[in-house]
Amino acid sequence: MKTRIFLDGGDPAETRDLLGRLGFLDGQTTNPTLIARNPAARARLDRGERLPEAEVLAFYRGVVHEISGLLPAGSVSVEVYADPATGPERMLEQAAEMYPWIPNAHIKFPSNAAGLAAAETAAAAGMRVNMTLCFSQEQAAATYAATRGAARGQVFVSPFVGRLDDRGEDGMDLIANILRMYRAGDGHVEVLTASVRTLDHLLFALALGSDIVTAPYKILREWADRGVPQPGADYRYPRGTLRPIPYKELDLALPWRQFDVAHDLTAQGMEKFSADWNALIR
Ligand code: G3P
């Protein structure tokens, strides 16, 4: 299988369980919402407890450390706190603090202008980065251009398919479009299909040849229970009534700031991640 399989989650018990069921996992992605959903974090929230920010960060570090120990040969994505007002300097400060937590971290920055500016600096310094909340081909082109010169495996871009489906657009088209656009490039950015909600998202990502897919426990469990099926040559993705997303001709050789990277779902996603994170803090 060309595609690497990651778990999308914030609970090491799920990682352990899936390692038992699948016999492998190639990595894991986390985000502030998933950390807030970790059972220990949720129990504290349910008791009405809030922690000082340093303790919330220490909790995140502990979770990531445990997951990294379970997946020593994989990659574990750790996300910086970023609300729509967070600038690149603050993102880079957090990245510098989080990156040494584990030996196999990818630091997640949002695919807005501030996140791309942070990623440009971080990648040039050799840091592994994962551009999250990607909803457009322009954002993926900007990721490519901002991290030019990075090594293969150093940079991931995470298009969120489920959230595009939620508003009637065929999120899997964005995966196909980015893969097609990147074929003209040097391969330094890997496409990580994210916001996977169904087994068909996973199967179609395999059929398209996405470099990586991250899926929640429920989907990977379903995949394991069905005997880890692969899409055959006759596989057809059930698009249903989702509207196609047309391919755009974009020039990967342009400077990243020439791409229009604004997207309302990126801004909304940052609002939600930061609200879930802030709910943990006293
Ligand atoms: O991989 C990204 C993921 O955590 C977001 O998924 O279902 O909240 O759109 P979702």
C-alpha cells in the first residue's frame, strides 16, 4: 500500500487498541479539539475544573509523549494554538517549545497567511511541519511554495474533506486536485487526507494515492473489522449529490504570497480549535 495510515485522535488508548487490531499504524495526528476530548481532559471539564495554561500544555505533552512511544517509527502531529488573530511569531514560539517534546513531531500550523509565514521560517530551519485546515488548492499551492527546498517527508498538507462535504462540496475532489497539481512539482509536500468521516473517504484516498490518510478511531476500527479492504480497480466513490470542485491551473513556481489563501472554513476551524483549547484553561 502506497498510502500511510494515521490515527486522528488524542487518546493513547485508541492508538494501543488499533495497533492490536491492525498490526500497524504509520503515525497520528492530534489537534486541540481532540486533546479536549481525551477522556482525562473531559472528566476534568465535566467536574468543572480548569487548569492553568502551563498545565494544559503539560497534559498535551504527556499525551503526545505516550503516543510517540507507541509509534516510534511514525510521525505525530502536534498543533500550535492559533486563533484568527495569532501572528507568525507567536506560532513559532510555540513550535520551538513543542517540537522537542518528541523525536518524531510534525508541527501543525493553520493554512492562513500567518501560519504559512510561520511554516516558511520553520521549514527553512529544518522543522517538520503539517499545514492544517486546508480547504483550497490555493492553500496547498502556497504550502508548496512556502516550503520550497524542504526534504520529502518534512512537509504535509492536510486538506479537510469532511468539512467541505458538510457544505455540499465534494471534499475528495480537493484531494484529487492537489495530487494532480503536485505532480508538476518536486514531491516535497505530502498530501495527508484529513477530516475523514466515512470508510469511503478512506478507500477513495487509497484509490487516489494520497500519501497519507488520517482517520478517527471509529473509521479505522470499521476498516479493521472488515478485514482491511483495499479499493479494487472497479472502485467507485459514492459522490451522491456533492458538487464537484473544479481543478485550477496554478503555477507552483510563484512566491506563496501571490496565492489567495483566505478561506472562511480555515477561519472557522481556528475559532473552534482555540475555543475548545481555551475551555480547558482557567
Ligand atoms: O483530521 C482533521 C480532523 O481532526 C477534523 O475532523 O471531523 O472535525 O472535520 P472533523
